[in-house]
Amino acid sequence: MCDAAIADAAIPDAVLAWYDRHRRVLPWRAPPGAAADPYAVWLSEIMLQQTTVAAVKSYFSAFLARWPNVDALARAPAEEVMRQWAGLGYYSRARNLHACAKTVSAKFGGQFPDEEAALRALPGLGPYTAAAVAAIAFCRKAAVVDGNVERVLSRLYAIEAPPPAGKRLIYARAEALTPAERPGDYAQAMMDLGATICTPKSPACAICPLNGACAAFRIGDPARFPVKAAKPERPLRRGAAFYVARPDGAVLVRTRPPKGLLGGMTEIPGSPWTEDFDEAGAPRHAPVEARYRRLARPVEHSFTHFALQLSVYVGEAGANMPAPDGCRWAAADLENEALPTLMRKLVSAARRREFGGDL
DNA sequence: TATTCGTGGGG
DNA sequence: TCCCCAAGAAT
């Protein structure tokens, strides 16, 4: 018990010393000693929710170039924000991002609140993000617990309890360890440690600055932690999509409802996606009367909680055919559309026109 | 509390 | 190939 307490007291300094030598250089990170831009910190943290650093980089620089501060982002049309976000996933983040920018601009004079509780009240900021912005942008002592920190701490203390109890134990450890000095660097250090040393599969314990204090390392099986809940199986849903193009290449599209899957994004019209989809009944979901040809192979896409197979029907429209209710014509380049990856995949497949030999 | 929400890369 | 999962939040 005494040994553990002594080791705990030494952990923040050990982590910070490691960070000073091995920190990752990232576009949203201020140089050592420099003040962080709260707007850039917030923007990066929203983008990084459940999203890899590699995927975020180009989106972050594009957003920052286009909207250099929170007031500029607040003034942007929602459709442009969605379009700029297209491809990054979890699109409710983009809506909350815009709503948050408007709140900060209108109610806080363009300055982010500098306390964790006030940040937590903003749209899109949950426990993790509020703590991260408070610590990194405002040097507040806040317990920052993301997936990396969970992994590091669950190993450090060999926490066996499955969630949610295990997560509460982890959070308590995080609060106890968070230092008053350099809380932002400490948070980023723990995340860097998790991302580069204390990795999910084969952690590099030999070069870890915490191996001397790590219970899981002592036990000899660090990869066993954190203990996770069993994952539900992923069902297969199927449906039909109708790619209708005019001679000039314009494509019939529509906007999905603002909430739910791919909320507010542009889609190719089609049927609902269900586990008991009936291919024979597909034509009744066609947006316009036309002669359709079905692609030889369906478009496949994998979401987090279900897999999807879409039959693609390709039809041709006259040059001046009006768009039916709820649909519109999008220019052939689709540049002004918030197209999620699934829909880009679908458009590419339709334009390849691989119908097979049977039709 | 348990689900729902994307996407791309790595093992 | 398939499964895992990555700086989680909202409901």
C-alpha cells in the first residue's frame, strides 16, 4: 500500500519527462511552452472523437484554412460545414460543431469558456472533450480519460472489473493522478503513451516509462487489459439505390433527414435498408419512372453496427426532366454535395456501369 | 444503462 | 478475409 502510493506520486513526473522527449508533433498542438489556441484545440478534439489522427489531419487543416476562428465558423452555412465534414463520419459531430460555434460566438463573444463545467454544457462536448479542452487550452486540472488513458490505467492498476464498474475505477485513478502543474501536457502525454507504447495488441513495455509501476506488466499479460464487454453481432441489411443521371451527367439526389444515420447528408434515392429486403419489390422505391438496369454486383459497405448491401439500379433521364418531390439535380461533379463515403462508393460503381452479361 | 452513430487502416 | 478499433456523445 505504501509502495503503491509512492509509485503513484512519481507517475505524473515520469510521464511528463517522457513526453518532453517523445511527444508527437501534431498540427493542432502548440509548440512546447507556447499557448494553445482554444479554437484549434476544440476543433481537433471534436474531429478526433472515435477517429484516427491520420484521418483527421487533412480535415483539420481544411477547416482551419476555411474558418480560421470560431466566429467565422459560426457564420458559415450549415450545408457548407456538412460538406466540409463529408467523409469523416459521425455526422452529428458536424451539426454539434456548428451549433457550438454559434453559441460561443453569440453568447460568449467568440471566447470559449475556460472551465470544464461550462465547456461540458456546450453541444458536442461530453466528459472527455470538456476535460481535454479545459486542460489543454486553459491549463485547468481536469481528469482527461479517453480510450488511450483507459488502456494505460487499466494496465497500470490491472483493473479486472468489466465496464461500467471498471470505467469508474479508471476514472477515479485518473483524477487521483492528474497533476496541478501542466495538466494539459500530462493529458496529451498519457494519450501519446497509449497511442505509441501502450498499444492495444502488443504493447512495447520494454521501452515504457511506467513499466516499473505497471501491475499488468508485472503479471506478464498487459494485452489482457482493459477488460471489455462482449460485442453484439453485426446484422446484414440490404436495400436498393437508384442512380438516375441526365445526359449532362447531373445526378438525382436528396438530403437525408437531419438526425439519425448519415443525418443531413446527401444520398442517392432508394429503399429503406432492412434485414428482410425483397429484391423483387425494389422497383416500387424508384424515384422516377424509367428503364433501369441493375449492376452485376451490389455495393457493400460496413457500418459500426450493421453491414450493408445495396443493389444499384441505373436509369437515364431526359435533359429537362423535373426532379420529383424531395429530390433535386446535383451537378455531375457533385462538388457542392455533402456526400458520405457510402454514397461516393455508390456513384463510382454506377458510373462504371458493370451490368454483367445477363441484361 | 444500452444503443446508435462512419470510416479507414492494421493485424 | 474479417475483425478490431480510434482523442466519445447523445439519447
